Amino acid sequence: MTKTAERRPVRATAAHPVQAPPPAGAPGRRRLAEQARAYAFLLGGLVCFALFSWYPAIRAVVIAFQKYTPGQAPEWVGTANFTRVLHDPEFGAAWRNTLTFTLLALLIGFAVPFALALVLNELRHARAFFRVVVYLPVMIPPVVSALLWKWFYDPGAGLANEALRALHLPTSNWTNGADTALVSLVLVATWATMGGTVLIYLAALQSIPGELYEAAELDGANLLQRIRHVTVPQTRFVILMLMLLQIIATMQVFTEPFVITGGGPENATVTVLYLIYKYAFLYNDFGGACALSVMLLVLLGLFSAGYLRLTRSGSGEEDA
């Protein structure tokens, strides 16, 4: 009968040293240290947001109810700033121009980037070159871009009218005409900002499985039917989010009216943000400027909440 081998304590050698067990609580302390480092990295971003975003927003809400002049003690005036702004003759024109600009930007600036992304997605050669060409306007500073378009729209020696004359077509007043100024600014904004939107659409299009298009072709779907029944449903989330971001951005248009038209002609391009600038830096009325800013903030907040609720409810119904 064999005897069971006795267990002998393992002795440490130079080749195989015995490792001591980790002290109790070491994993918890290590996890706590990692979390502390993560929060330390986040602290810088939180401080920047607090100083340059949250504090100015809260301060603007407070000043909206004050008579505020830099260097002097503020005086509480209640809703007097809102009442004065509402009775300003430029108030209605600014909101009308802003809403019209937003609508035109959706009709032009929303459809063009999507169509351009569809074209770029079908290219088989020189894709990188055309992506760079499309994105180049985004890299130009907004003020420089606006100045270039201001020269382009010049009714005398501007390139736009020179091209029309070369084609024996009637010229236009462009930004000097009350009927054409706002549309001209929409074209400027679309050209200057569509590069990033095109690349986002292009990334969404390239994520669509090719089998869906092959199945649609086998079912006899033409190009428009494939776009309607395959492309649009597969990129629906991206389309809805970009639409929301574009509406918020176009409601805050400022650079183009400020640089190109100065709000003219006949207040045809005065926008809400441009009117805020006039209140603050031309009229020295910071209370009125902040009151108008609060109105814009509340409107965009309500619109964003309603838009997100509708899109979520719509997607929920489809999933059900």
C-alpha cells in the first residue's frame, strides 16, 4: 500500500522567489486612484465650461432683469427690458428674417450636402481629392469667407455679375437688393459649412450594408427607390440629429449679416443675434441684449425638447 506524499512547504530559491499575497484592500485603493486621475482630467474641462459657458449664461439671465452699465452698480428693473425689446420696431423684422433664413437653410443647406454625399459615395476614383475639395471651405475663417463672398456679390465688378454678363444673362443686385439679400446670405452659409455635414453623411452612407442595395436591385428598385427605401431609413438617426443641429446653428446666424450686409438693405438681413450685438455694442443696452438672448435661449430650448420628444416617439412607434 502506497503512502500519501506529505506536503512540504515551498522554499524560495533564486530562480523561483515566493511572492507575498497583495495586502487587503489593494484593488479598492487602485480603483480609487484610477477614478481620482480620471476626475482630475475631467476637472479642467468642467472649469472651462463653468467659466466660459455656464457662468456667462447664468449672468446673462440675471442681467436681463437689470439696468446694467459696465462700471456702475446694476439696478433691478424687473421685466422692463423685455417690454422695451418687444416694442422695438426691429424686433419683428429680426425674428422674421431669422426664421426665414432658417427655413431657406433647411431647403438649400440640408438637401445639397446630402445629395453631394450620395454622389461622392458612388465615386470609385479620386475620393480623397474630392473630400478635401468639399471640406476646404470649412477651413477658411468665417470672416475671410464672408469678405470673399462680399466681393463676389459686388453688383459692379463682382465675379457673380461678370459671369452672368459673359453668359448674356441679366445681372442681380444680390446683397444690395431687399428681395435677394437673405437668399444670397443663405448660399454663403451653405457653402461655408456644408463640408463637415457632407463628411458625416458620407460616413453614414458607407456604414450601410451592401446586401441591402443588392436585394433592392434584385427586387427591381431604381435609384430613387433605393435612396427612399434603403438609404434614408438607414441614415435616419444621422439626418434627424444634423437637422436639429442645423436649425440651432442657423437660428444664431451672425457673421454673414454683420460682415456682408450690415443688416441691410432696409433691415432685410437683421437677425436676432445681430440685433443682440446692436443692443450691446451700439446702444450700450446690455439689459436689452440679455433679454433678447434669454428669449432666443428659451425658444431654442423648447424647440430642441419638442423635436427630440417627437423623434424619439416616432422611432419608438417604428420599433414597436
